[in-house]
Amino acid sequence: MRKPKRFFSLEQKRKAVDDYVSGRKSAAEVAAENEVPPGVIYRWRVYLESKIKDERVDELEGKGLPPEEARHILRLEEELLEYKRRFAELALENDLLKKLRGLKSSRSESELNGLIDILKHSGRRKGPAK
């Protein structure tokens, strides 16, 4: 016999997704707390991100912009955020490389290995900004 389908309020979904996105809890932990499969947490995240975008488009349309212009502005805002994130990432890499350059050569190889590990695990996505 299947369990009856549970319904979650928008606020419950927001709290669950916020716990996951902020890194306080893994998707599996949030899913276990809410007694849902982990895939549901990912779907809620996509749903809420879409809802936020729709609200932003509605806000821009409310200011008198045509729908196509409002969506274009939203795309530009998203692109700007991606460029800012990438810039911050590159600035961090640049600072690490400057510090590495200042090290004595006897220590630099082991420090370089640490830097390489940091860059590999920095979570940087490959590919162009959206």
C-alpha cells in the first residue's frame, strides 16, 4: 500500500532548499528530515528558482516593460551575476599565485601542489558564462 501523497507549503520548500543551498545540510539530510526522496529537494530547488525568475519578470512588467524586454533584462542580470562569480574566482586564484611567487624555491613545489589541489576542488565549472 502506498503512502498518501504529502503536500508541502511554499515556506517548507523554501526552508528545505535554503538549508541545502546554503550548505548547512546535504540534500540527503534535508530529504530525510522531510521524509522525501533526495530528488524531490532538487526539483524544489529548480521550481523555486523558476518562481523567483517569474516574479522578477512580473515586477519588471509591472514597471511598464514589455514581457520580452523584461525577460531580456533578467537574462542580462543572470549573466552579470555569473561574471561577478567568475571574477571573484579568478581574483582568488590570482592572489594564490602571487603568494606562491613570493615563496622560496625550496618550498614552492610542495606549495604548488597544494595550490593545484585547491584549484581542482574549488568547484569551478568549465564552460562559458551563461
